[in-house]
Amino acid sequence: MKKALFALVFLAVVGFGVWRWWDRLDPNAGQGAPAATSSSAAVSSAQSGGGATVEGLIEPETEVRALAAPVLYQMKDGVFDLELSEYAGYAGLIVANGGLAPSEESYFFKNHGFKVRITISEEESWDALNSGRIGGSATTVDVLAVYAKTFQAVVPAQIGFSRGSDAIVVLNDIKRVNQLAGRTVVASQFTEADFFIRYLASEAGLEVKALDVGEAPDPEKINLVYAEDSFEGGDLFARLINEGRTDIAGAVLWGSKIQEVLESTQGKTRVLVDNRNLLVVADVLVVNKPFAQANPKVVEGLVDGLLAGNDMVRTNPDAHLDVVARAFKWESRAQTKVELAQIHFSNLPENKAFFSGAIDAAGSYAGIFTSAMFAYGPILNHSVPPERQLDLKLDAPFAAKYAAQTVSIQPIRSTGTRSIEQNPLLTRDIRFFFEPNSAVLQATPDNDKNYASIKQLLQVAPGSTILLRGHVDNTMVPEFRKQGGESLVRSMALKAMELSRQRAESVRVELKKRYQLPDARMEVIGRGWEEPAGNDGEKNRRVEVQWFTVE
């Protein structure tokens, strides 16, 4: 999570292991002790064919640790303690407070009668929040899902979406997520970096494997190794690339480390995807649960201040650059402006849509929470429902002042448009069920799930498009050749091409009917039996979904 990314970690060398990697596969084939790391900050050593070592990897956690028992937080002298990390997404809270120190000039005091003390820290705050040492903090929804079993905090509001401060940087030969199968990526465990790569792997239909130190990569999965944080992982990745090694094919990075790695690797790496237009990294306000239950009016005031501060930053960011820069000790107004541009500060209607799932241009709270539960799988060992942490304050008396606000989440373009046939971010083969030898879709639960999963792709990525590529079984080709030679094969190939196009079109029509998706976001093409996925005829009766995000 962002709470750990800026921490300076000094690793003690406690042992050396030998890690022998098998040959790298063809890339074109088909994160007490902080829970984001292992309990000991061990340094791993990996050995490639050249015999050089890689230091900085840690053992993955195999379970999520329990947080401290809940204790009621108590305000002193009318001051609420809020701990945040150094992240521009929290600028609205800082602006509403007029800085970090408690003040009678703050929005919180003037409108709700209490002061707020904001502390900037990169230490993990979940135990402090649970045990009542602080009153509130902020985190991303995916992290909330990880700790949901013992996290005794409530969510009263969304803060915003990260729009470009998280990215996956990879070797230049990797053009889509699917090409990470069999490769190894470095991330930081149980943070949004871990979730980001796991989410994309899931959408590509790939499994993820967290490698122990010394364990060989799985040739069919995206293999994850972990560093103490994204900054350590970025340094490790860049060092390997500059040594001419490809042991690690990518890194999930955050903030300034993205550009730093790109520059230091001198053209050998590229951004595979960032989250400018992939809205699955969403920050929420979290408050000590016993305090929230005992002091609902204070929590209402916090939410009002958050929404007011977000509105100030959204409508006139230049007026607040100095107070944000001082709070984070950033060097210039220019740097602060760049950082703020990477955030979507949520207003009241966007908050309501986020939690209700009604918004069609962004991820939802339940969707992200559930995606995180699915992405981590058995390691979480719990099935907490998304709504258990919610204690929303979005219909409080202050809400009337935001009545003129509207939902406004637009795609961010950096390089203009691109052709639908250019490289997709990822592809996935989906088996839709049709009536025999026809393009009529069957009414089945499997088909229903497939429609919903495709709609989700478009929902979490504003401006994204999909290409539906229809395919049919090729197992009859030898029989056609036997019966009528190449002439019959060509004739049947044309019919197969048309049937596959009609089936892809049927999927497009159904998506439009169910979700009112615009034609401009969906294209179809039929490929007949020309692009088999293998020798299994059943697997070849498929619609391939290619997902293109805005660049």
C-alpha cells in the first residue's frame, strides 16, 4: 500500500540461497511486523547462468496476519488524529484542514466544531487504527479486502481514484499481459501493486504464482517475487536490466519510480499499462470503528470536510499548490501540480455511484473488493462481504450543499487515438454457448457470467474498447479435404468465417441490449478456424475478447 512505499528499508543479510532459473520461455506464448512483507526482512539471492546474485527479494507471506484488537479511539482537546501517507490523493483533506496542524481556521472547525491533526507517515497504521492510537487513516479498497477479517475500521466515504501513479514496467518485447505467462514480475505484497498485477492476470485468464526464494517459475502462470516495497523492487529490476539479465521481466511501480526506472534502463523497458484509465485503485477514508459508532457527527464532519476539500482541489488546484507542497515537503509548485493531475478527487455523486455500483465509467467499491478477494484466493482465508466495513455518511444534512455536482470521469489521452487492430492490453478466450451450427446464443448461467465479465472490462476503464473475435472448431478440416479436396475446404472455410463473425456479432448485440453499451466501444470480426487455440475442438469454439485501453 502507499503507506510503505516511501519508507527507507535497511536489509540485514541473514543468509544466501541459490536460485537457478530455467531458460526463459518465449514471451509470445499463449508484498507486530508489517503484513506487506515477510516477518523477517530477509535478503534473498538469485543465481542466473552468469553466476551473479540478486539481493533484495523477500519470502512471500502465506497468510494475512491478524491485526491488533479493537480499542476505542478518544479525541483529546477536541482534536481528531488522522494519519496519511505522502500521496497527492489526500490533498483534499489537507486543503480542508489548511495544512497539517490543528486549526480553528480549518473547514472542520468552522463547520463542525472539531480540529484535525494530520500526520504524514509511511509506517503501516492498521494496528494503530485498530488499537485506538489514531482515529483515522486512508487506504485502497483492495488493501481493505486483504485485512477485512480483523480490520476494525469503517469506511464512510471514497477519497478518489489513482490515475497514473501506478504502472507495470516491462521489457520491451512484452506487448500485452498475456505475454507475462511463464515470466517473473517483482511487486510488493498485499499492496495495490500486488493487486494491480493480479487483477490484470485474472482478466487475461492467467493464474498467478507467488514464488518462494529459490523456487523455479511456473511456465503457465505469471510468477511474482516480492521486494520490501515498490521502490526496492524498481531498483532491483533496473539493476538486472542494466546487467543484461532478464531474470525478472517486469516490475509493478508507483509514483516517481516509474519514470526513474524507464530512464535508468535507457530504452530497454516500457510501460505495459498504468492506471490512468484503469480505475481499480481507489482510496477510501477509514475510521476507528468503536469511535465511529460512538461519534457519528464527527465522522459526518470528516466526510463533509473531505468532499469540500476535494471540490476545492478539483475546481481550482493552483490556489492550493502551496499548502499541499508544504504538507508533503515537495520542492515546487510545478511538482505538486503534476502529482495532483494524477488523481481523480471524488465528489458526492461519484461517491454515491461508487458505493452503489451505478456508475458506468469507473470501478465500484463492491467490484474492486470482490476482485481483490478473487485475485488473492485462499491466502486471505476469509469471505467477508464488501458491505461489512461500510458506514456511509453521504446522505447527512451537509449533502444539500453539493446538489449541483455531477459525475464526471473521463478518459485521459496522452498520445491520441489508435487503431482497433493495434496491440490490446490483454486478450481472453471465452466459451459462449450457441445453438448447434448457428449464431443463436443459448440462455445459460455460463453465458450470463461471460456477459458480465466483458461489461466489467469496459466499466473500469473509461474510453476502453473491445474487439470480439469469433472462432470455430477446425477438427473437420481433414474430413472436408478427404471428401472434396481443397475446393471443399475453401468453401467450408468461408462458411466458418461467416459463422464465427455472426457469433461474435450475437455477443455484441446481447451486450448492447443488456447494458446499453455504445457501438463505438465494441467491434467484431470472424476468424473461422484460421486461429486455433490448440488441438481441442471444444476450446476452439470460442469468442476471443481483446481489450484496448486509451493511451
